[in-house]
Amino acid sequence: MCELFGLSANRDVPISFTWRGFIKRGKVHRDGWGVAWFFKDRLGLVKEPRPAPNSPIAKLLVNGVEGHIVISHVRWASRGDVRYVNTHPFVKVLKDREWVFAHNGDVSGIMYEPKFRLRHYHPVGSTDSEYAFCYIMDNLSKLGKTDKLIRVSKVLWRLAKEIGRYGKFNFLLSDGTYLFAYMNVEGTLHYLLRHPPHVGYAELVDEDFKVELSVIKAPDELAALIATEPLTTEKWVPLEPETLYVFSDGDLLLKVSSSGDIKVMLSDIDIKVLECVRGSIHRLSLKSIADELGIDLSEVYESVEKLVLRRLLKQDSRDKVPLRHPKATVYTVKSKRGFIDELIGRN
């Protein structure tokens, strides 16, 4: 089989420490390695059909990959020759956006089922993984360009369940804004949230190497890591089987459970604050938010600080006061207003 690694962060960050541990696993998964990263809304991709530990390029990239979303893969071939075109991650374009996909498992049965016949997207190589990716893209192409995150997530979950009936189907998928993760075999995909305050040490599982988190992390940096097996001695959390996880800006944003129910990973106060700010045509002060919602300023401070870190709210650049001040003003981030409207039920 293979192993997966993914990262979502609220800024472009280097991945040298954790990815260093991941490529060590190419000693076992020797049929190829690859890494794709989104940096300032541009996509970089490097992959080779050779063991990662033997690759000078992989060693060079340990200190050379920086992005807000990363998907990486080490391959043990179960379907398809050991060739560049069969090496993950794979990239396809949909509605002017580049999508990246990597898979762990075997669902080769879908390649012979008439109901999985491909229409618009077709594999370059011969793997079941790329075939599954093409099937997903075929179906996503049916959605409208303005379809919002919850709708897209529900469709992805349905497709993942459908494909997963044919075998192990763990995958990472991204459009450069969101990182989607899915697992259907218990205990074979984990995630870790590295959020402030960054205290203590992180130590790699596969070698005697550790770093102080405060040295490698900015005070306001959020990061979410996903891996087949935990890469460090930190407290990784196993994904729930047949559940789609959606990460954005270094945090877990929502889940589509095994029953198809949507769970948004924000508190009731967070959603009320978003509704209040979104409903105003002007920036709002934190005191105005507290007065309108009838809650203490301390609760508004905590919620707004969290929403700013998660890039749902932004402090106005004209403010002369810090964020934790009654006169500080905020507004919703333009690129996230579609998702915010979904949360608050605004058409």
C-alpha cells in the first residue's frame, strides 16, 4: 500500500520538520514519491518513480517546500507500473482551478464497472487511483461554478462512499482553498491540529529528532496535519471511518459524517458573531457586536480572535487599537462570504 501526508495552514509555511519524517517512510514504500503544494495561489508539483530516501530531489525539498496546503504521497504499487505517470499526487483542472489528489488503497474494481464509465476526465496512467480521481472530477464538473462548500462536500462524501464499496479508499484532495480528507478503513488516517500557544517539543517517530514548537511556529500560526500513521509523538486523532473532513486555514472546518450529516466545527457564539458582522454593510466594533448580541466583551474577544486566525474575519487596517479592544473593528473576509452565508442561512 502507500502513505499519505497533508497540511493546511493559515499562511504559507515550511514543512521541513514533519515532511522530513514522512519521506523516511519511502524506505518501505519504494515505488515512488511526490509532493504538491499551493504557495500564494500557485501550484508546485514534484514527483519521481523511485524511493524517496534515495532521491537527491526529495532531500533538497525537505527545506524547499512552503505552502498553505500540501499533499504528499509515498507509493507501494498495487496497480500500475512504476512510472512517473502512475506516481501520486495527480492534478486535474476544473473551472480554471487546479485540483490535487492522492490515494491510499485499492479500488481497481471500479475500472470494470459500467456505472463508473468516465466522460470528460481520463487517466494518463494506469492506476485505479487516477481513475477514481477522474470519476470524482467528472461528477464535480456537473456542479455549478457558484456551488458552495457544503454542497461540494456532500457530493464528495457521496462519491467517496460509492467508490469505497470496492475497497480501501483513503484520499486527500484539494482545490487550493480547502483540504478534503476521507478514510474508510478504521485506524488508517490521522490528523493533528497545531494551534497556539505553541509550547513544548515535537519529536519524530521514525528518527531521533525533535524541535521546540515555539521556534518553528509563529505565535498566530494554525496548522492541521494529516497522515496515514502519526509522524510525531504528539496527540494525533484518528479520523472517523466513512467521514469526510474539510480543513481550511489550519483548522478543521466541517465534517460530513458516515450518515451524511453535516457538522460545522464552530461554536454557537462564533456563528452568531459571523451573522452579526455579515449583516452589517460597514465594519463593526467589538463593542457593537457585544451590545447587539447581548454578551460580554470577553466572549466577543475570544470569538473574534479565533475567527480572525481562521481567516473568516479581518481587522480593519485603519484601526489604531489592538484586536482585543472595544473599539477594534472587523469585517468578513470577502473570499469566505459564500461559506459564511451558508452557515447563517443567508441566500
